[in-house]
Amino acid sequence: MTAPVQAPATAALSLGDDALVLSHRLGEWAGHAPVLEEEVALANIALDLLGQARVLLSLVGDEDELAYLREERAFRNVQLVEQPNGDFAHTIARQLFFSTYQQLLYERLAVDGESPFAPVAAKAVKEVAYHRDHAEHWTLRLGDGTAESHSRMQRALDALWRFTGELFEPVEGLPVDPAALRDGWLTSVTDILRRATLTLPEGPQAGGWTAGAGRQGIHTEPFGRMLAEMQHLHRSHPGATW
């Protein structure tokens, strides 16, 4: 696992790590969601993402080893998905940004019969469409709700915007150029925010997008704490079976 990763393994790790890390973040809402219905919804989204992660990581090697025994610098997820949940609005903003991107990406991958990612994308695209619809529903509800919910949603969007640029950085071995998704993503997000009476954060034209370096294994401080929690049980009982 310490050897350099080559395409298409680089792409499989990138997409798999995105799904794995976001799944864990959403799973942290168990027992803490604002209402029971949302606890179930977020848990189901987390399970969808975990299923995607398992398939994608299995294209590279042993899924358990890749999830639980890699060090922080070996993970290739974008920094957006590792950001802490914050309040519910923060989680929804993160979900809106990522699920909109993921739906566009999987739609492209699903129709490429030559790609090893086509089967998982074809299966997951319906799941991801639901993830995006869920995020859109809550963005509209919070943005066009009370003054407090509007303010919290706007703060969340502003805080996470700088992490969105990395979604469109090139990924070695990925048969879709992420940069080609940018216009569609921006159009979709802009429309949702307009209908939610929210303001689009500063755009790329003004230099507002600051791409992260998660794809290169450089992560934000909260990721290390999250990873330690996620890997603790497996590392504490090596070789254990259930």
C-alpha cells in the first residue's frame, strides 16, 4: 500500500475515498439528527456511499485494509467531504455541493461502456440523484425559512465554498475530465440557491475558489481526528473476525 498508485487505481481511490469519508461524516449524525426522519435519511445516504466506496476500493485491493490501515497522507478524497458536520445547515451545504458534482460525474461515467467505473456509476447514479434531491429540499427549506435558518444556511455555504474548486481538478485515470462538469454544477447550484433566496458565494471569476490538495494526500486538521476514530476498532483488534 505504500507503493505509488497508478491509474486507474488513482481514480478508484479518489472516488472511493470521497464516498468513504463522506459516509463516515454522515454516520456521525446517528443519534444526533434534529428529527428521527432525518436520522434515517442521513443514515441511508451514508450506507449508499459506503456501498459505493466498497466497490470502488475493491478495484484497487482489499477494501478493509484500504479503509482502516492506510495513513492519512494515503487518502485521496477531496477536502470538502472531510469537513466536520457543524450544524445541520453546514451538513446540508456540504451535501448540496458534493452530491450535485457526484451526480454529474456518475451520469458521465455510467454511459462509458469501456470504463471500469461504468457498472458502479450506473448503479449509483439513482442513489446520488436522491442524495441531491434531499440536499436541494433542505436548502430550499432552510434558505427560505426563518431568518435564523436563512442565516445559518448562508454562513454554511460561505464557509464551504472555498473547498469546491478541488472537485474540478484533474484525476489521473478518470475517463471524465472533472473540469467539464464545472459549468453544469455551477448552473445547478446557482438555480437552487436563487430559489432558496440565498446568495451564491464569491465565484471563480473573482478568484473565490481555492482548490484544496486532498487528491495529493494533504488534508485539513479535522480529517486526522476523524480518521483516528474511524480506524480505532480495526487497529485495536488486528485480525479479529465477527
